[in-house]
Amino acid sequence: MQFDNNAQAIYLQIADYVCEKILLKEWPPDAKIPSVRELAMQLEVNPNTVARSYDFLKQQEIIQDKRGIGYFITAEGAKTAAAYRKQEFLEKELPSLFRNMYLLGIDPDDLKQKYEKFKKQYS
């Protein structure tokens, strides 16, 4: 995973990474996810940063901590992760996209065919 130092805090980028794994169904509901140390080693970050991400995701009710066993995706984790990511996209990324579209003279209809082609890749 590559971190964008000019974007949001690293712990939030890790939270987005976990949400993406959930939304891509790589980590299904009720599945055990990597421990703080395991994920920190995989992403080459400080375990405290991953712990902060996991605390944030627990507050969002996307994951839960089963003491002594580990962290698990909640039953509604995918739905909650999608709602969280959607809100983040609408508030933070969409305004920038609209601005670029306006500046470049791109009409939303110009994107429809490209978007449909993109969706087929994930179907």
C-alpha cells in the first residue's frame, strides 16, 4: 500500500484500506482480520498507527474486538463501510472531481461510457 503524505492522516488511509478489503469481499462479515501487529508489518507502519485505525473503525461499528481472540468484521460491516466511504467521497473527493470537470469542459454524459466499461471489469 502506498500512502499519500499530502492527503488525509495515515491512520485514516489505513481505515480506507480496511474498508476497501471489506467492500471487495476479501474480508467478509464475521471474518477475523489481521492483528494490529500483522497489519503493521504488512503495511510497514508503526503498530500504534494501525491500532488508531482499528479504534476508529470500532467507533464506526465496522469492526469489533473480541478480547483475547482478535478483530472481526461486524455483521453489518460492509454496509457501514460503504456508507462511511460514500459520505467521505461525497464530501471530499466529488467537489474536486466536479471542479476538474468544469475546468476541462467535461460533461457528465462524456463519462457514462467510460464508467460502464469500468463497471464491467468488476462484474
